[in-house]
Amino acid sequence: GDYLVTIEEKSKATFLRAYMNWRCMSAGSSRVCVRMVGHKMEESYSETLKEQMSIVEMPLSDPPLCVSCCPVNGDLLVGCKNKLVMFCLKYLVINQNLTVLDFERSLILHVDNLIPAEVAFCARHIAITTELDVLILKLELVEQSADRTEQCARRINTLEKPVDGGPSAHTLQLELDEFIICQKPVELLGEESKMCEIPITLESTELPTEDTKRFQVCYLLFRRFTPDQSPFGFCEETKLHSVQLLPVYQTAHEETEDKRELLSLFCFFSLPYVGYLYSVGKLVELISTYQYSEKSEQAVLTPQFLHVITSENLQCFTVRCSAAAARDEDPYIDTTVKACPPVALDVCTLRMQLFIGPRAICHFKNHIILLTKADTEDITERRKPTRRMLSRKADGIKSRTNSESEPGWNLYIINTVSTIQLYREMVDYSRTYENVKTESCIHLLSEAHLLVRAAIMDPSSLKSDEKEELLSAFRESCAFLGDCYSRFDTKDYHLALPYYRMSGLSMTEVLERLISEGEVQTYARGFIFYLTHSLNEDLNEELSKESANKVLQIFYLADPVQLPHILCSPCMKNVCPLTAVKYLQKVEKIMPSVVLTLTKAFMALKMGDLTMYEHEMDSYKETILACGFVGQPKLLRQRKEGIVIPTEFAVHLKEMQPGLLVAAIVALHENSKIELEEADAFFKMLCSNSENTIPQLLVDFWEALLVVCSQEEILQELLLRVTSQYVWRLSKQQLPETKPLKTAEDLINSCNHFGLIFPWVASIMSVESPSNEDYHEDISKLQSLLCSQSINIASALPVLERLAEAGSVGLTIHVLCKTRLGKYEEAIDELLKRCPDAAVLYAQHELKDDNRAVLWNKLLPELCKRTRLTGKGCPVLISSLKAETLSVVAMELELRDFLSLLPEDGTAAFFLPHLLHCSQRRLLT
């Protein structure tokens, strides 16, 4: 909204008026329309409304004392005795060519025994000051429920009472003039501010509709001051002034240029000699305290500066709003990724300009508007103006007297120095401290950085010509701060890393900035910290041979322990391996380690010196070497654009020591240095296999990982993967391209997930054709897996179905699956159908305890039936029935139950020995 609101006094009456369409007056039009707030305008006035200024009268039951406009949505807050009145800005569409601004009184906040001196209003946040008290509130939306609204009103009315039960500070009437009673200074933040003893009641004045908003009061801050004391008594001039709420928006981007999203909110208020800046957004806290060199008259806060006027000066201070807002906006601030100067950084005085008799100040864009009076004697009290004005975009100019009746009034419009120019001045000034005062140099550069950051966050900067210039200055300021933290011995040396990252400089460019040719240099902790982290990360930058050798020399002098790790960085690819080995040999004499030995072997490979390589690799056992790779995984794998790439070392190990390579990758996985999917990609790339082809070395890795893996989710994934690979190779009659590192027997002896193969499985396989001998290992490993209890059969069934018709192998797999699923009768049917010789062995092994009933209910009658049909032509069935099945049944059943199972047409001589055995067992028991 583009309007002007004033508090005017005429004939001892005070009026609140809003001036709409006021710019047409400056264009030469003298037509004025006067109307009441909320007055319905007829369409016939549409043409005249375009060309005339409208004065909107806003009647109030009590005289208005102060006023504030919300810079976010244009709403209006008026302070009266014991209450605050809120007007909502409305856009009235008269016709398609004309929209008129108007207000609607929507809410009244009744505040008992409070006379506001000043108010500030922004995004439903309200700041109220009296002479010595500050109260900050927030109007929170609540659900549109009548019961809930009544509860809120009751809750606000029944706030906590004073603990001492004494009279309230607002009702205390002093009858004795010779005594002055002052309460203690108080600061209450957040939830504690409810104890401020200032009850507030909300009264909605809108017509109730479905869209009517209901609010409740949330207390954010309460602070009470006491008058300054001196040997001569109390200073009655100790009064608060210049309360202001300052919004900071999300950083402007092209896609959001038409939207301003509120990010943070700050509140400023001041005493004559001290100013206070609070953050009242996500967290309520004191950010900065400003000490003035002389008594202040008024102050105005902007996102970049605090401007303060005294009796003869205009002072300018830096602010920390952008530092606090940056942390609200970006969670990566204060990490190794991004940095920002701290909110607690001491503020600076930038400029002090002399003026004669400053009276009032306000701010608009890059202008400071200053009202002065030549006569230094203040003949009127500042807090009783005859006319008070307020613009939506800047809290208005407050005139002390009628300008017509007194001479000497002057109005100054001061253009502030552009952000870029001031930034350049601060950077230049910081260089004077570069070699003298470390902290002063960092402080000045931090101020310059925050100055540019605040300008970038300003939504209006998006359309500015200096947008790109600001971004360039921001990157430059980050580079300067990175230089400071790299060169200087400071406790915050680690900030060199995030500032250099934000600067966009490459490692080569940073080295050029910090290393001087021909000079003996000492390297500060910040520089080493930056190099260490940058080299240990997977950057795509490769240093030149000269730069890489220089880095090698730097670490040998500054931090020799890091040499093995630095040499494994992809950035150091072009380093001279001979020079590297010489440095490593020097370090090894002082601090030998497995990682250092492996790094020397790596360098030997680069030089093509296999004799040296073998000597280094023979220094430790393979198990120790495998653990050594955990100390520096980049010896085996590196990342480029998110892809895992094997090193030359890994390629050599694949050919010469594949067992060590597999053991090393297993150790990396178990120490969370490589993920399972990354390991898969590593082996596929190492073996030059396509995405869908599984190399044997990867299967070896899966099998080795099964031995040590303890995570159930990964375990089941591995079991399914090896099962799928065994089944694929058996179904495709595909042999592994390399010899497996472990046989089935090795896995059975070393891994709990590979079980001993059951006798009945061996019995079935004993009649297998010789054609399966080539795939014996895969068959045995698959059967061993299914003979254990580890694999989830239900998830593996779709994979195993492919072997259902594969002769004896398919039969064993099919029966093993049926058994694991508890389908014993189906398994016996399958065996009796395809391999009856193994049926009794199966029953002996599998049909135990609760499943024993299947033996005599299913297997015994079936064997008897088949024996009777085949006669003596099937000796296997007869021997199985006689030697195995009947012996087990005679031991388990009672005599009567045993007799009931025997066939009526059976030969008595065949069954008699087992009946006698059963009878004798019964007599013995």
C-alpha cells in the first residue's frame, strides 16, 4: 500500500488520518476527497478518485498517542491509553480499472494501566514501549472454534499474578512527593515473559465470517529499566525511544523475485546512552548492545546500519542482522561447508557527521532524511508533538514545533555510500592492520563481508545493476577472510576451509595466493587445515606437478604424519613418485606405519619398481595389510563425480593378490568405509564387466562378507545375491571366469551360513551323471546354503524355481525348499516319485519330534503298498521297509497302534520280528 498516516492536533482535538493517492498532489492536482474509514464508494466516483487525494478519517474512542505501519502487509497499529487498535489494509476493487485502498478495524488489544509511548508493528509482532518498559508480543492464529477462542480469552485474562500479592506497578499511586520508588530492572525472554504482570485481552471488531481470523497472544520479551543514578539524584531524562521492528527476507532469487518471504525479525529500542538489538523470530535473544558517546535523541535501524542522532552528531554503527538471518536461512552455516561472522562480533562505529541541532531521523532505501533546528535549545518536549507523521516504508518524521512559527528548521536528505564503495574502503582499511593486529584485520573484513551479505539478502537488490557486482564482492570477501584465517595464528583457524569454499577459488589459486617464491615460509594451522580437508575430499581438481611437489614439501615440514594420506588424494595424481618415496622414507624412520608402507608400495608401482613393491608388501602379513587399507581407503578406490573408481594399486592386486584385495574390501565395508552398492560397482569396473554381469571376484567378495557380516538386512541381501549367481551359472551352464577363492568345503568350515550337506542330499547326488562334475562347486555351495537355516526361503523361491527341472540337482533343491517350508508330505511324495531310495534317509533326518507322525501315517503305508505291488522285484524298498522304517515304528509306537498300521494281506513272517521287538520293549517298560 502507498499511503501516509498522521496523528494531527487541531483545536485541542487529536485526529488519526490516512492520506491515499497522495502522490497526485505533487503532480499538480489540488482535488481532495474526505471520507470515513470503511465508507462504501460508489462507482460513479471512479474517474475522480484516480486524480485526487483521499483523506480517510479513522475515528477512535480515545485519542491516538502513537502509530505504526506493518512493512510486510501494510496493516496499521494505533496506540491509545490502555489499548492498541489494529486496522487491516484492504484493496477495494471499484471496477476493472480502479482499485482503492481502505482500512478495516479488525482487533483491539486491551492492556490494563498501560500508556504506550511508542509502538512498532510487523508481521503480527507488536513492540510497545513506555518510559522505562518494553513489551514484545506476537499474535498467533488459532483454530476457528468458539470454545477455543473463549478459552484463549480466559487464558489471557487470567495470566499469572504477582507472587508477592502486592499492588501492581501499573496501579501504584504515589502520594508522597518526597519519595521516588523504582522497581528492579527485569529482563524476561520467551515463556518467562508471561510473568510481566501485564494482562492483555483481545476483542475482535470484524464481522464474523468463515474467513475471520482468531488470534491469541504470545509473549516474547519484557524488559524494564531503571532511571540512571548520579550523586545528585535520579536522571529524569532516562526514557526509552526509537522502538522498531525490522524484517529480513529470504535471499532474493530470480524465481522468487515477486515474492518476499519473511525470514527473520529484529527489534531495536534505545535509552539515551545505550541501544539494544534483539532477535525475536525463531529465537528471542539479545544480539548487540550499542554504547553512544553522548546522549542520543533518536535512532533508526536498517538491515546494514544503525543510524543515531545526538544533539550535534549523526552516528552510524554496524549491525548483526544479516549474521543472525544467515543462520536462520542456511543450516550449513558454521560447518566446514559454509561460514559467517559470529552474531556476537563487536559492533563498529563507521562514521560520525556533525549537524547543528538534529531533531528527527528516518530512512528510505539509500537515503537518510534528517530534520534539524538551528537553535540548539529544545523548547518543546520531544514526546508531545503537535503533529506526527508516518509512512509505511519509514517511521515518520517527528516535528517538535510548528515550523511556521519558529525559524531555523532544515531538512536534509543524505545519500548513503553505496555498499560496494563502502566495502572497498573497509577492505583497504583492513590492510593497514594486516601485519600488526590480526584480530582487527579479521574484524574489519568480517564487517565488510556482513555488509555485502545484507545487501544480497535485500529483495530490492535483485533488480539492481550491482547484483552481480555484489556477488563478486561476496566471493572476494570470503577469499580475504580465508587468507586471514590461513595466515594468522588464531583460535578460529578452521574457518579458512569454509571461507575458501565459499570464495569459489580452486586449490591451485589458493596456493598461489599464500605461497611466495624464494621465501622461507612458516605455514599456519589454518592453511594446513584447509589443505588437509581439501586433499582428503573427492575433488575433481588435479594439481600440476610443481604444485603437488610443493604441497608434499609443505606437509613434510608442517605435518609429516599426513603425508601417506595426502599422497593418496586424487588431486596429487601428478606428484613425482620418486620425490614422494624419499619423503616417506624420512618419515618412516620416525613414525613407521602400515599405511605408510602401503603408500610406498603404491609409489613403487607408479615408478614401475616391482622389486621395491614386493619388498614393501612382504613387510607385513596379509591380514595386517588388509587392515592397513582401512586407514586409507583411497589406496584402493577413489571417487570421481560420485562414481567409485579402482586405483592402479587395486588393478595390480586383482592380478597378483586377489585374496588380499577381497579381504581389504571386506574390511572397508565392515568399517563403514564403503557401501555394499559401491563395492559392487568397484568390482564390476575393476573386472571390466558390464552392469548386468557379475564377475567371480565380486562373488568371492560376497562369500567373504558372509563370514563376518552381522547385520541381518545385509546378510539376507548377500544370501540372495550368491544364491542367484549360483542358480544363474547352473541354469546357463556357465563356468566362473576365474577360479573361486573359496571352495564349498572352505565355506562350510568357516561360515555359519553354509551348512553341512544332508546325507539324503548326498544320496540323491551319488547317482548324478558325470556331466555335472564341472559345476560341482556351485552345486555344493547352493545345497550347503539351503541346508543351513540362514536364508529366507520364501524370498529365494522365485530364483530357485529355475532349477526345478534340472535332474538330481533340481530334485535336491526342490525337496530342500519343501522341507524348509514345512511341507514334508509333499517332499516325501517327490522323493518317492523320483528317487525312492532316498526317502527313508530323508525321513530319518527330517521327520523328528512333532513331524514323526508323517513317518507312519505317510511313509510306512506307502512303502508297504509299493512293496506289495512290486514284490521281490524291488529289493531297495524291501530293505528300506524292513531295516529302516519298521525298526523306527516299532521303537516309537504302542503295540496296538503298531498292529493297526500293518496291512491285512501282509506276510506274518515279515512283520513278526518287529512285533516281537515292540512287545518286548513294552514288557521292559
